[in-house]
Amino acid sequence: AQKVTQAQTEISVVEKEDVTLDCVYETRDTTYYLFWYKQPPSGELVFLIRRNSFDEQNEISGRYSWNFQKSTSSFNFTITASQVVDSAVYFCALSEGETSGSRLTFGEGTQLTVNP
Amino acid sequence: KAGVTQTPRYLIKTRGQQVTLSCSPISGHRSVSWYQQTPGQGLQFLFEYFSETQRNKGNFPGRFSGRQFSNSRSEMNVSTLELGDSALYLCASSPRQGRTYEQYFGPGTRLTVT
């Protein structure tokens, strides 16, 4: 069965620190997709990135970067030089299986607090 | 483009009542999925609709149902409400069905059952 684990429940950092959010997944599929979403206090989930299982290239987008390692089934997310506006709950999610459609399996989420 | 809209944003109901939540997807999006978010269970998939047909269903009792209209708008209904149904219900839309498409989420409907 598919599963996503975000072992860090809460992380607190001081502004300008770098922070890495961990995500470990389990799947029996060879083709799958991994996602990161951000949920600010307003509640809306904001899409950050999608990565398919055949693309292990790391990606950088501004202060955000993602490290995908199939060998360890991990898809970690790093925020460089964190800012107060980065404070939110971050979710890692997995989509697998041709028949599962758009269904996402989410991890438990990591509450990130960036203090000024 | 306008984002995903959900109405109402907040709702208070009593045990035993039923409730209907509405979701309007992004213009041109034809797939709509629903998720329930609670502190204890996290984010859980309820169901997905595409072309007015339910394509996938999560592990929820039959009290939870939904439908999609020809304009892709979707509603979900919960009958015989229980205290445990108190949650944030999130709707997401994508252009088509399938995992290759990003899903865009609405702000959610916060349901409180008393």
C-alpha cells in the first residue's frame, strides 16, 4: 500500500536559517508522482512542485529546492534563507497507479514556524 | 483565471442533519476531487469526479456522496452527520483526470458538527 511519512511534526527556525523538510514514501509502482503542497493559515493548499518517478534531477526554484532519491524513497524539500512568510504546514503527497486517477496520498504534514 | 471556489466557507450543523458543500473548479478544469482534513486523520481522499462520473472513491462510509454537473461544478453531501465529520473539506480541480496533472485546491469549507 502506498504511504507517505513526514517524520518532522514541527520545526521552528530563525529567519535566514536554511531548513529541510523530510519526506519518505512507500509504493510498489514503478511509475508514480510526488508532490509538495504548502498550507498557510488561510487553509488553502498551494501547489509547489510535482516530480515523476523517472526524473531524479534535483530542482531549484528561487529559495526552494527539492532532492529526490529513489534509492532511499525520499523527496526532501529545502528552504534556503527562510522568511517569516514561509511559516505554514507543508505536505508531501504521492500519486500512483494508473487506476487511481488524481488521487493523492498525503503525509501528516510538517508545521514550519519561522521566527523573526 | 479565477481559482477554485468553495461555498459556504463555514458551516455549523447539528448531529443527524445533512449538509451539502459546493465546489466550482477553475475554468476549463474537468476533474474535481474532494478531501477531508482533520487533526487526527490528516488529509484523506474522499472521491474524484470527471465528466460527471465518479472515477475514484476513498474509504468513507456511504453517508458521504457527491456529484458533478455538466459545467464541472461539484457538490458533496454528508447525511446523518456525526461529531467526527467536523473537518475542513477541500476541493481540488485539475484539467483532466490523472496523476500527471497538478491539482489546485480551494480554500475549503470548515464544517462543525455539534
